[in-house]
Amino acid sequence: MFKGSLPALVTPFTDGQVDLDALKKLVDWHIDQGSHGLVPVGTTGESPTLTHAEHDLVVKTVVDHAAGRVKVIAGAGSNNTAETVRLVQAAKEAGADAALVVTPYYNKPTQAGLIAHFTAAADCGLPIIIYNIPGRSSVDMSVATMAELAKHPMIVGVKDATGDLARVPKQRHHCGADFIQLSGEDATALGFNAHGGVGCISVTANVAPKLCAEFQEATLSGDYATALTYLDRLMPLHEAIFMEPGLVGAKYGMSLLGIGNEEVRAPLVGLTDGTKAAIRDGMVHAGLLN
């Protein structure tokens, strides 16, 4: 079962290279802070600018260093089905607990194409979490398509970043109550869980892992009043991190805590001063900085 707060891990760089020592420290920090799982090499992990060798190495490093302390869901998405299958197989060989597979972007397959793509990924024999994010991929997986895919024993859940909270009960009805629904949007994670979700693959959790974990624990215990007090603390930070690409904001916020540096790979660049100020203010509001 995948549930709770699962940080969409950033990938640390030093002088343009993946910093494995920093990555291992990051894994330890998240586990110490109470994160319920880790999701390396998604979009927040800058997967579009990693080589295949780097991608595989990051997954293997996170799995090995986590050493079973938490579940690891490895990013394994591409708009090329053959490449997706290779990434899923590599994640399986590395010992990941599941693979996160995004709906193919740019080439905009039909719903039948989505079924073929995800079936090929699932046939690798590793549990698959569908990642539905039409705002980035330009294709939206319908509830009917998801219900068809949920019949596959290795397709176990979805990271839903549609922002449509009505999807959650619809998917619960059509895919079954055991189908794992994880939010892909920090700002609506409370409502998502109230509608039947069980967690969030979170960008903000890179900066506030303890708060995000406690927030998730409150929702999962049904204590939405307490969860709302956490959301009140976190909402300005959620908004600030996404004023510019979220992973850049996450790395900046982490750097203010002394966790890693701000380095990102082109075409991403550093934040504007206004966004930096908003993130700092959001962290102060959350109680992360004085």
C-alpha cells in the first residue's frame, strides 16, 4: 500500500553532475522527517534532462540507500512505449516497489493508445502508478480508460494531477475502493483525501517533509480539522513554490534550510527575486524559518 506523504524528490547537482552523496543525505533526511515514501526521477527530479544512465543510477541509489525503510516509486515515464518499458524494467531490476508512468506527452495518443501503452508497462511485472497530468502531457486519461486499466493486476493506482476533485469518487466507483489514488497537487490534497484519496506525491514535501507527513496523517485518521490547520500553514508555501517551475522553487527552499543547493539544468534557470521572496515568506509563515 502506497499512502501518505511521498516527496517527489529533487535530483541534487553539483557542478552539473548528479551528486550521489547529496542524494543519499536527502533520502536519510526525508525518512528522518517522517516521509512515508520516496518518488525519485519524476518531473520534479528533472528526468527530462537526465541521461538514461543517470536516471537508472538515481533510482538504484535511492532504492539501495532507503534499504526498505520506506517504499520507493520510481519515475519511469516517456512518450515512447519502448522506452517506458525499458525504464520500468530497470526500476524493477533496481528493486523499486513501483513505477510512476506518465500519460505520453506531446504525441497525444487516443484512449486506445493509452491502454496499449500502460498495458505494455504493466506487463513488465512491476506495480504501476498511472500519472495523469493533462496540463503537462496534453492528453487526459478518461475514467473509463482508467477503469479498464485497473483490471490489470499490476496497475494499482493513479497520481491524479487534474485538479478535479470529482474525479476521485468517480475513479473510486469505477476502479474500486482498493485502487490507490494519490494527489499530484499539493494545494487540493486535503479535499482529495476527503473524497477517497490516500496520499500525495508532493513537491512541497521537499521543503516541508515533516509538516506534509503530519498533514497526511491527520487526513488519513479522519481528523480534517487538524489537517486544515496544517493547510493554513502550508498554503502560502504551496502557492509560492509554483510561481515558477516547482522543482526550482523546491530547490531554493531547501537551500534556505541548508539542504543542498539551487542548481538546476537548462532550460530551467534560477528564480526571480520576487519568487524567492515569496518562498521565503511562505517558509516563515509555515514556521520553517524565523
